[in-house]
Amino acid sequence: MSTVKNMSNTVFSNKGYTKDELEKIGNSIIYFAEKLPDLSKTKLIKLIYLLDELSVKTYGIPFFDLEYKVWQAGPVNVDIYSELSSGPNLFKDYIKLHFLEQGECYIKPKKKFNDGEFSDNEIELLDTVIKSYGNFSAKKLVELCHRQNTLWYQIAKEKGVLELFENGRLNATDFEIQLSEHIKDDKIKSSLYDDHKEFLNFSKRFKV
């Protein structure tokens, strides 16, 4: 598969998630939707990335361990983009989509937040993301993710797609963002990250 493509040709993976993973992602989206009445599709996608990024930077462990691709509008998890574009399917028990006449899509909770999958530290991370970025518009969050010190910018520049994004000639790529780059110089956090990834890879063999 080519690493450079248009969104219209994107094949959504919708790869398997465990029940616990779906519960955690679904309830995190509910948490955001309960706190942020203006939660649009683009805004949610950016908040999810920023939450995973903050978790890695703070504890060395990703919040969700999702994959993020370098797209024109910033880091994107393809499965969640698909869910919010043509669903929801995976998260149909957690959220509903509200479309305005202008075509804008907003996310609304379908049930109350369940904190059963969350530690106190994780709730604190959710609140930190809301406090730091909750009042930002989707456009502002995209600009934030495009700053020169971000992994998105570094990869887009390194792979030669930055100009293509800027002039509108490209919407999406398969280039993946490795959040571990944020902690590569921190031996303790890097070790925690590697141990966590090893545990997840092992446990996924028995996912249900």
C-alpha cells in the first residue's frame, strides 16, 4: 500500500479491539462529550491524540495505545475517523452523532460516563486535556498539532509531504507517529513504554 494517498481512497482498518479497549475509548469519548458541548468530529480526534501524547509524556505509558497517521489536518486515528464519518459502529452503544444543516458533525453521549476502566491518574489526564484544550476550536487544535515542535510537523517535513499538505494537494498518508519519540531520552519512561507494549502484544493474543 502506498504511504501517500487521498482520504477518498483510504481503507479503514477497523481492526479488532478487546472489550476493555472499546469500553475505555468509548467512555473517554463520553467524558469529553459530557464536559464539552461543542465537541465536533475534528475536535474529538485531536483531543484523543493529545490525551495519548500527554499520557506518554507524563507516565511513559499511552492512554489508549492507538495508532496515529500523519494527515493534512494533523494526527488521526483511522478507525475513530471512520467511526465518526460513517458510524458509529464500534461505539454505537456509547455515542450518537448530531449533524447540523451545514454538514458539521457533533458528538453526543448515549449514556453516562462509567469510570470502571479508569485510574485516578487517568481521570486526572482527562481533566488536564479538557482544561488545557477544551476551550479551543477544532481549527485551533489543528494549528496546535501543526506547530514546528510537534511530531506531526517533523514527520511531514522529513517525508516531504508538508508542502503537499499546505497547498491542498494531499489529504492523508500512511506515515505513523511514534509517541515514544517524546521519551526516547528518558530511560525510565522508555523502559515503561517498552514493557507496556510487550504486555499489550502478549495480552492481545487472548483478546475477546
